[in-house]
Amino acid sequence: MLYTVREGVDRSRIMETFPRHKAYYEAFHANGGGLVALGAFQDPDPAASSMGIFTSRQEAERFVVDDPFVTEGLAEPRLLEWNAVRFG
């Protein structure tokens, strides 16, 4: 899943919302929600876009429904299928 901050959203709104987003993703992961990893891209602006990796598309869809970044209209999610090569 890729998140892109919606055009016109001020960075301060992202930072205000981040604690709710963090609490949400931590609870989602703790409850077995299929979240493998997530984080912001560092270049050029860490608040502009991020990526999440989930165990299935269904888990990613379930995640975005209630994520504060989405429900508060700050980020636009894009769900992508990925044919990962797995090691080990």
C-alpha cells in the first residue's frame, strides 16, 4: 500500500494526526492485522508519502478503512498487488 498526502494538506495536520495514526497501526498489528512493516519515505519529504506491507490485500483494505490519515482526508491510499520473491 502506498500513501500520498493529498494536495493542499498542511504538514502540521499530518503531525497533529500522527499520534492517532501510530496508535491505530500499533493496535492493528498487535491484534494480528497482517501488518508486516510501514514507514515514510525519506526523500524528498518524509511527510509526503509512505508505504505499508501487509500479508494480504484484504488486510490492507481493512487497514485503510479506519486509518486516521484516510478518515481525516489527509492521505490517499493506493493498494498494489506485489509478487514478492521471498527468502528463507
